[in-house]
Amino acid sequence: MIKKLVFIFFLTFNVSYLVYGIWGKTGHRVVAEIAKKNLTENALKKINSILDGESLPTVSTWADEIKSDPESRKYNTWHYVNIPLDEDYADIEKNKNGDVVTAINECIEVLKNKNSSLSSKAFYLKFLIHLVGDIHQPLHVGRFEDRGGNDIKVKFFGKQTNLHRLWDTDMINDHMMSYSEFAENLDKIKFINTTLIPAEWLKESQIEVNKIYNGVNNDDYIGYEYIYKNFPTVEKQLYKAGIRLADILNDIFL
């Protein structure tokens, strides 16, 4: 009986982790590094004080690392939102436990509140740094029925993976660059429209995820051609996330 319960526990945890995956450590650190480079001196000083000297790239993966803590699983739904491809976020029934849009807004609200404790600010700042990355990963606004692309199996250069992981991690890691090298290369991207409204970011990710779903089928072989066509979107989304994170933080920490 004990063995059975342990198996169920690990199965539940692993499914949760796969469904609501991440850009991968490199991706999140890229976003944080770009944001750090675009912070005002005043914002950076206040952030360093809250984070007790830890850097933005260092804390950018914290929100995923705490998933192993049973007390933190209540925040799992903060990393994503499932939306049918033909519907708008405003029209769907919201998750009572929150989603990536409501969570970002909550983080901003707490950080702007002068009465928030230092520990609360640290908690919500770490989450904000992470979630701005998440909402720009298109499959974090993917379909419920395929668990944001986790159930669409593909072969990446012959290695079994899934569509979600392909965009989270595989294509990024294939370039074999450090997050700082990645961020340096992305500085060349020209980007306009730094709206501070998370629901607008989600709409952009919806447009991208529709293209992703239309561009692949179950058991497809993914190789150089797919990377050539799609990696510019990965770069664009990472860069937008970094710039927008900086804009939000500069607005919060005037």
C-alpha cells in the first residue's frame, strides 16, 4: 500500500511538472539577464535589496524549483493558462487557483503596496521574474486537451520528446550557449510595443501557439528545417519577455 501511494505521488508530481513546464533554466535566465541590462539604477538597487544580493538570473528559476515542496503546489496553476484556440482569455472560465495572468497582476499589486513585508516582496518578486518568462512561452497558453503540447510526441533529431519540451528546452539547449551568451545575441533584435498589460502579452502568445499547432503533427521528425523556421520566434519571445520584465520592474521600483 505504501509503495502504491509513493508511486501515485511521484506520478502526480511528474505530470504536473511536465504539463506546466518552463522555458527551461537557460530560457528563464536569458529573460532575467535581458531585464537586468535594461533596469534603471534605482530599480536595480531596490531589487538587490529585496533579493538580498541574489541576481535576477539566479532567482529566475526559483518558482519551478519550489514545486518539489508540497506546500508550494498550490501555485502550480500560476505558470500557465489553457485557452481553446478560438477563444479569448476574457471569455473563458478562470481557474479558482489563479493562472499566469492573474498571478502576474497579483505580484505587481503586492510589490507596489508600500505595506507589503520584505519577505512578501521577495516571494512575489521571484515569482514575477519567472512568470513574465512563462507567459511569453506560447505553449503556456496552449490547449487543455493536449496539456499544452505535452501529449504531442515528436522526435528531435531522432530523440523522443514532446512539443512542449521542444519549445521549452530542446531547441534552446541545442544551441549550446550560456544564458549570458544568448542574451548578448538577442540584443540585436529590434522590438517595439512594450505594453505593460499581461493579457495583451497572452494574446500575442496565442497567435504564436496557433502557428505552432498548425506546423507540427504527432510523431513528426524535428530537425534543422524546423529550427530554421521556428527559432526566430523563440528568440523574439525571450527578448520581449526580458524587455517587458524590465519595464514592469522599472515601473514598480521608481
